Amino acid sequence: MVASGYLATSGAIYDTMPITTQMLYGKADFGEWGYIDGYGWFISSLHNRQNDKHRPLLHEFEGTLCYGYKYNVTDLVHVNTKAGPLWNPPIGYHGSHQNYWGPSISQSMENPYIVPYWSGFWLLEPQRRGRIRMGLRKSFAPYEHVSFTPFAETVWMDRRRFNTRYGGDPEKDHFFGGTFATVTTGAKTTWTFSDGWKLYATLMQFDIVNTQARRSVKRSDAYYAKCDWPIIRVGVEYDF
């Protein structure tokens, strides 16, 4: 995938210059006993603006190994749940030897109408903090082999993640010891152009909705410190 910037699942923009990512996903299905899946993900920069922080090529890795189970509520409604550890070592950051890891969980209610979903990640090392990403999506198939999926999602951060990201505990709008900080809206278009091959493009708009967080970002002199920013992603998938 190639993108115009790097928007992390934690609800933060870490780059507004072009980047590329690669991901390998695998799944072993055991039928009524559930499934095991996992992925390995790498990111690289297509510019030199952050060379003082990390090398451009393959400077970060993320991976999971999860057990999942799909519960059939009805013939049309399925609840898909999976959980397992997530690792995120900054393999290409200068002078960094920390290993970021912790438990992750995700759940979605698949149905023909509107799909609610959420995912949580609680970092245990090197510092304890957590976030929950939640949203809604709806897929349409206007043409054969083409799907269009608009979505809207928000990220809740506990006070420790909020403090790490924005330099202080949330002063108001508390919700279970944290606060909702960001909202992302967008749409993904996917074209299956051959057996096993898909081309996709995603356009999304990122917005910080917490007033305190916006003030903190505006004080930063980093070129990627943005309160509102569009991101475009284009990529290719192959299933085998």
C-alpha cells in the first residue's frame, strides 16, 4: 500500500508525507472450533524528513497472533470476535531498544445492513496505556467485482495514552477514565480485477475533536502536527 501520510490505529497522525506499507496475513480455520490468524506489517518512508528519528526502510514492525470465533446469531447476523497479543517493536528507530507489546481484542457484528465494530489494544510494556477504536461501516456492490464501503470511527484513549500523546491528563469530557479524542470518516473502494487480486483505494478525513488535544497539537512545530488532515491510500491485495 502507498499512502499520502501515516494515520495510526491509535488515532494519531505520525506523518503527512508519502509512506508505504506491506502486510502478510494468514488464517487457519478449524470450523466450529474457531480459527487462528495473524499478520506481520512493515512501514517505510518515501521521503527523508524523519531520517533523524528512524531509517526510511522498514523502520517499524507490527504483528499479532489471535484466536477467533464467529458466532452465528441468525443466518444473516454473525458476531466475529478475536483476541491475542500484539507486538510493535520500533526496529528502525535510532537508539531505541524497547519492545512494545500487549493484549488486543476486536469484534464486529457482520450483517447486511450497518456493521458496528471495535478493537482494543492495551500496551503493557514499556508503559501501560490503552485505546479503543470503534466505528460503523456499510458495504455496497454497485457493480460486479466492485465494492464501496463508507465508514466512520472514533478513538477513545485512557488518560495515560492521552497524556503521552498530548502532554497532560484530559481536563474534561471524561469517559471511563479517558476521553474520545479523534474522529475519522471516509470510504474504501475495492475492485476484484482477477482471481485472487484486488485493487483498492481509500479516502479519509482525520479530525481531532477534543479541544485540549487540538490546543496541544497546534503548539507543536512538527511538520506532521495536524488537527485535521485528509489521507489517501492505494494498494493491491492478493489472496492465495
